[in-house]
Amino acid sequence: MQAINIQIPLELIEQGERAVLEQIAMQLYQNKIFTFGQARRLLDYSVWEFQKLLGENHIVRQYDTDDFTEDIEAIQSGFLDG
């Protein structure tokens, strides 16, 4: 079994569950373990909410063929979130 390491600063633990979950989602995304869509769905965030979170934390948005495929599928299914 492979393992990954996620760093959670103590102050985030003190801020509560949401802050910890955001940190986990951002690290999974930044390390290319989760796509943009997977990470934002983990948080139940809209595209814009997760984009804002990434920007506030100076994480560059990666956009690859997996993200493109997810976007196309969302458009074709009529699922657009705001």
C-alpha cells in the first residue's frame, strides 16, 4: 500500500473541521492526487468557491485533460453550478 503525507498546521485544527478539510482538499489537489472537480466536491464547493480558496492560498490552478473531460461531461449533462 502506498501512503501520502498531508501537513495540517495545529492552528487549523484549532479552527475546526472545515479548515482541516479545506487544507486536505488543497493538498490533494496541489499534489495532483485529486482533480479540481474532485477536490471541490470533497468540500461541496462551487467552482468559484474553490477557485477563490485556491487563490487565497496562492495555489495555481492546474488544468489538464482530466479537468477538461470533467467540464465537458458537466456541460453535456446540463450540470452547471454557480
